[in-house]
Amino acid sequence: MFFWAFLFYLPSWLQYPRSYISSVHRYVTISGFGLVGLLAVVVYLLYKKNVILGSAIFITFLLINVITVHYYLTQESQYRKESLLTHVWHQVNNHIPSYEQHSLIYFTGEEPLTSYGIDYTLYGPLALLRASKNPSVFVIQSNHLEKLANVLCQRGMQLYDVHTVSTFHAFFVKNNGNITDITQREIIPLQRILQHTGCKRLLEKYGTGFTGETTH
């Protein structure tokens, strides 16, 4: 069973080494093997009784599988191309000073690249580009300003200090892989969150840690 599970994930690891396999696919892996096994037994029994019918059903299942795989791979290629993700992260890397630590990055922009292509990769690509040995401390990214405001609260940042936060960066991501630095534009919404929500409520809502799931 573990061998088949390995083979199931291998194509995704080879094709998308920087991207996570979504939880939807993770949780149906084992049950998927059971379904395939059940269908195989049914088709085999039909084939023994009627070769033509069994062969027709087998070919039908095979065609459905090929068409479905092609559909989803075409869909995912819009935001999981290695060259596209590399292009985005190289731009982000160029915008952030090489000596900077504890960066906070806010991503917004066009879908599906922003959520499924960038948010799901978390801090991994940027940490790899900078050879960071502790990536979770090196950079925190989210598409949720409240979560980043909560991180500032944990660091003891006061409302009047927001405009001096040199480690906060915001980027608008386009589906073609180009990004725009919108840090100055997003400083005001960040300030409003700290002003109207307050650190106490933010800490009560999100806690003292930072959740890895970035999409809301």
C-alpha cells in the first residue's frame, strides 16, 4: 500500500517541487485505491462473462481517466508552472534587501495564481533563494492583513510605528507572473486594522502563533 501511495505522489513531486499537494487530494488517496480496486474486480468479472462488454467498460474508464487528467493538468498549468512561480519569486527577492530578516509579506492580486500558486508555496521559494536555514523565522507571508497585523502585535509594534516598519512588504501579483510593489498603499489598511481592531482582539482571534494556512 505504501508503495502505491508513493507512486501516487511521485508525479506531483517531480512536476511541482515547490508546491504542496492540496488536502483534498491527500485525504482521498487511500480511499481512491479502494475504489480503483473495486472497479477492477467488477470489470474483471464482467470481462470473464462477456469479453466485448468487459473490454468496452475498461476502455471507457481509461478514456474518462485520460480526459479528466488532461483537464485538471491544463487547469493547474495556469498557476503551477515552475517558470511562472520562479519568475514571481525572483522579483519578490529583488524587492527585499538581502540583509533583511523577519520579513512580513502580504500578497494580493489576480486569481488563481495569487492563492493557489503563491500562497500555497508559503515561504519556501524565497528561503531557498536566500539559503535560509530557518525559513519559518526568516519570512512570514499571508494574503490576510489581519494575520500580519497580529504578528506585529506580538513583536510589540505600536500603532504609531506602522509607517516605520521596514520589514513589511506588499505585492500585487498578476496571472502572467509580473508583480507590483504596493507596500505604501497597504500601510494604511494595516494601520486601520491596528487602530480599530486592536492588538488585544487580534491576539484573542489568532493567538500567539502564526498559522501556516494562508488562504482565507
